Amino acid sequence: MNIETKEITAKTILTEVKGYLDVGFTHSLNSYSGCAFACKYCYVREMPIQKFKDMPWGTWLEVKTNAAENYRKEILKLRKKNKPVHIFMSSATDPYQPIERKAGITRGILEEMISYPPDSLQIQTRGPLITRDIDLLTQLKDKCELLVSITVETDREDMKRIFAPQAPGIRLRLSALQEIREAGIRTQASISPVLPFTPDFPKTLSGIADYVWIDTLLIGDGMLGKRSARLGMPALFEEHGLTPWYDRDIHLRVLKYFKKHFPPDRIRVSKEEAFPMKQTETKRDGHE
């Protein structure tokens, strides 16, 4: 797929969080706009950042060339005000786009973070390219609370081809998780969203992930499944005979299954938006 890439100068790089990230994080950080991985289920397709574009999701990408400079300026302002800085990177893109290999935007941000560290940083990616930056991550983990979370929504490549054909291969992501963990960096496998997997999936992850994050299209799209429905996910699951995996309570069954291989305190379930009356519980065991 051809990607139209444009360099831009961003006004800011840190965005105060709200909604599903408002559970311990103070800011999100998106080093790019748009995403080359173009996952069919991506809820960002239904957000204003895409709705106001005249190009389909996955065909455009904006490179924030001044991201590192903005980060330095903005965190210094926050520190002067004695503000806590807990960053989720990234919420509406992937910080390890294919172009990151050449552009180095995310790497530049990490270099600034070593000099001006946040209080905590969770990197959320499905890009194996993150292993390139292990040299920086090993330095950063001594300066702030660091968690590298790699999306591995299934261990079946056939499922990936249906739902995310442009995304990096599953084996590459599993290998990246292992390499990062072996470097002494805390890791998390983000099963987001849950897609059909084999019985061996929990066992595979148990040796390479410190934590597991379970999320689904019905509790993780920010609108109780409405965005996922508009994206045609119920029909796509049905088309491939996978409707039982689209059940509203699938996260509970997956949780029960993974508890056979992971201690309960190592499994996190995204449910802030789905169960608004349980926010306290979510903060305790979902988004630490």
C-alpha cells in the first residue's frame, strides 16, 4: 500500500489525557499522525483525526519533525509547575512506523527523555523496530518507571492476515518481546483486541512478558463497541466463522484461561469504559 508522507511542525507533542487513558496517565504522546499498519479494527479510524481526512486510514502519515524539541520544552514547563508526567506513547498511532527506521522521530524523543525523564512511560507498539532502541531504553529504565507493551493480539498469522494484513508479523513481535525482556526491561503483551488464538498462546507469552493486557473490540474502543460496529467488525467476524470470539464477555473467558499461566496480579483487563462504576477497581488492577 502506498503511503502519502508529509513532514509537519507540530504545535505540541504532549496531550493531557482524558477518557480511557485517564487512569494514571497524565499525557499521551504521538510522534506521528496516521498509521501505515492500517489495522481494520483500529478505533482511530472513527476519531476526528481520520474523519476530517479525505484519504483512507493507512494511506497517509504525518511526521512530526520537531517532536523531540517540543517534548523538551513542554516537560520543562511541567516540571517548573511541579506537575507529574506519566506518558502513554502512543494512543492514536504507532511510535514505530516503518518510516521511523529512517526518520528517527521516536528515537529522538527517547534521547530527550534520558535527559528529561518523565515519571513513567508506557510505550505501546506493534513495531519490532523498537529493538533498535534497546540502548536508550536500558538507560531510561534507570531514570523512570518504564514498561514496553507490544501488541500481540493473537498467535495465529492467519488471523493477523484477516484483521491486520499490513502489520508486522506475529513471530517478529514475539521475538521483540523476548529481546527486550532479556535486556532487563519490563515487558507487557497487549492482547488488543482479542483475536482467536491457539491453546499454546498463554504459554508462549509466559516466558517473554512480565504482564498481559487483555482488551477487546467491545470494551476497548472507547464507545462500548459502537466504533467497532461502525467499522464492520461484527460482519467480519461472522464472515470468517468467528462470531463466538466477538462475544461481549470474551475478556472474562480469556482472563480465566490466562490465569492458568500467569499470576492474577500480572494480568490486566481494559474495562474502564465498559464498566464505568468500577473505576476504582480498574485503577488498581488494570492501569497501574
